[in-house]
Amino acid sequence: MEFVPFAEKYAKEWDGFCIENDLASLWHATFFMKIVLNRRSYIRSENHSFFIKDSKEILAIVPLTVDRNTVESDSGTEMNYGGFNVPMPVVSKNLKAKGRDKVLKGIYKEIDSIAELNDVYRLNIMIPLEFDYRTSHNYNNILVEFGFHDYRQNTQILKLSVSEESIWCGLSNNHKRSIKKGQKYLNFRLFTGENISENIIELFKSFYFEAAGKITHPDTFFGVLYDIIKNNYGVLGQALYRGKVVGYMFNVFFKDRAFYLLGANLRGFDVCPIAHLLHWELIKYLKKIGILSYELGLQQFRSTIYEQPTKKELSISRFKKGFGGETMPVYIGEKFYSKDYFKKTWEKRIQGYLNDNNILLKNKLNN
């Protein structure tokens, strides 16, 4: 087996492998790798992705980044794919069980070596299963077999293989009302590879920063988004009120799966909801071009030992859930390379959980 570091000259070969293997998704594609490497101004992500070859055949691909937070001084160096979680390595479908196990053991040994060389404190890997595979298999977190701790998050996935009428019926009544009101007041524009321009992306960038009230991404990130649309891996939706832009939404897609990446609305606009209409119009477009599933993203319901969502984050989850679909598990494996960082991380988690559940715990004690 030969371990080959990823380089841009291998991008076509890498993506070709992804297309041929069912468990490879948009998280593994090279365009998403570029999103990760340019996503945050305060995270310096280095690409340590590699693939394994035997002669001329690719046996596996391994997306991997080393991420250093340049703002939070107490954050150690991690492998977390720019904050998304590293997608699980994909092994060739041509390998039999024995060969697959040998390759996977070699992969995780190599990852451990990279972690040691770069003084990494923690690694998070997720299993981003495709919709049909999630629903037709009794899957488990196989990462525990390779020394990872098991935990999971949830994501909301909308099935687009059914009729538009069925998708509409799955929306909450509030979302239906919001979309209808948006249709009354707003105009919708779609930017694809056929009509996107660098000027449109610049306008989107300026709007996004103004809506956020700060610079959230480096300029290179928006250059990546432009290339993604030009290469037909993404689409940008725009909402206008009386000719003025009031909202944007950006989705990426690969093979038959789409993912909501980011969006922004005009601050203080209260004529009608904006994001509801943008999502709905993009859902219809994605269905039209043959996308079978649309992942809206993280679903959070309450505090857990792993995370304590804010009221805003819980509200965002309810908004996503209003589009229907199914809440699906995302299996995650976590590995610590530092005892001190493990202790600090878990102390922070426990304290955060106790703080969020303080009233509940007091009530139980009093009873």
C-alpha cells in the first residue's frame, strides 16, 4: 500500500473515486475540501488529506485537516475539518472484508502519526451516510472499533424523490403560511453556472457581512463559492423586495445529495419572512435537477453532555424541522491525544450541562 498526500493535480482522480463509491458524498468531494480550507478567518486549516493506492488503483480516500484556532487561546490544535467534523474515510467497493479491514487499520495508524507530528489534541470523525443507506440499514458507529469514543448528533434530511405535493404536505402550517406570504411580496432569482458572475458573488459577500455585522469569512471563501457554482456543484438563491435584495441562500450538491451551506437576510426587514421562500424555491430547483435528498443540517433539542445549544440555535433547529423530512442520526467518533485536553474538555462540558440544567436538578433534589 502506498500513502499519497492529496495535491490539486489528483483532484479529478479523487472525485472520480467518490462518484464510483456509494458511501462517498459531498463531504468527501474536493470542492467541499476547498470550502473547509477557506471557511473561517479565525481557523487556520492545513490540508493533510491523503489516499491509498495499490499499483495504479485507489484503495481509499481520507479527507483530513489540521485546524488551529487563532482566536481562542485555550483551544488546542484539532482535526475537525474546519468545524464540520472530518468525514469518515471511504474504502473502495472492490475490496473484500479482509482487505478492507487491513486498509482501514493502516488509515487510522497513519492518522495517528499525522496527529503526533502536528501536536493534535483531538480528532472528530463523522459517518455521513446517504439517505437511502441510513434508512435501509441498521447502522452503528463502527469508529469505536478503532479506538474512538462514541457520540452522535442529529441532522434534518428532506427526501426529494417524492412529488412536490408530498413535500409541500410535509411542511408545517406556519411554514406554508410564511412561503405564501413571501410569494406575495418577494421576487426570486436563481444563480447557476449559466448566469453567475464574480460581481454577483461580490454583492453576496458584502450583503452577508452586513447582515452578520462583521467579517465572518476570508475573501478566498467567496472565491471558492464562485468556482463551485461555475462547476455546477452549487446554486445561489436571491430574494428581492421592490427590486432591493433582502436575502440570499447558498446550497451545494454532489451526485444526488444537496446540503444547505449558508444564507443571510436583511436586518430589520419585517414585511414578510424571507428564508422560508428561499428554501422552498431552492427545494423545487434541486428536485428539478435530480437531487434526491436535501440536508438542512444540525438538529438540536436540548442540552446534552456534549453540547448546550443557545436559544437561537434551538430556534434555528425548529425552523429547519418545519420543512418536514426526517431527523437522522450522525454517528461521530472522538479521539483525544492529550490527557490534559481531555480533562479540560470534559470539565467544560460537565459544567455547561450542569449550568443549563441547574433549575431541573434543583427541582428534582427538592422532590
